[in-house]
Amino acid sequence: MTLGCKFFHPVTDNIKLTIENAKSDYYDITIVNTLGVIVYSGKVEVSGTTTFSIPSGSFKSGLYVLRVTDKSGNGVVRKIVKG
């Protein structure tokens, strides 16, 4: 699985993500702050290449960690900076 993160740092109101070359399945999306608190959690259905947005307007300024995982626990991690 390849995760293409299409957003500019710092992000403002939305995080636009593209998951590419993925098996058709549901993927868990989790965003946590530096204290380990989950600020966003959801599932997205992916088939091949899928683009979606995560509202981030309510996130406080700072560093966050984005995780995208499949049902086997395999996945990718990316840093996000919220301005």
C-alpha cells in the first residue's frame, strides 16, 4: 500500500489524502496528537486509488500522527502539522 498525502504544511481546515495501489478493502484511519489522544478515527472503503478529506478545522495547532492500517494491521504512518 502506498499513501500519498496531498496537503500542505501546515494544514488548516481539511486533510486531503489519497491511498494508492491498495487492495479493495476497508482501512482504518486514525489521527493522534502528541499526547497520544485520538482526535480522529474512521474507516474508509478503498478500491485501487481513493481520495478523501478529513475535516481538521477543530484540531489545535501542533503536531499529529496519521495512521492508515488494513485489517491485518499493516499500514503507514505520516506526520501532520496543524497551523
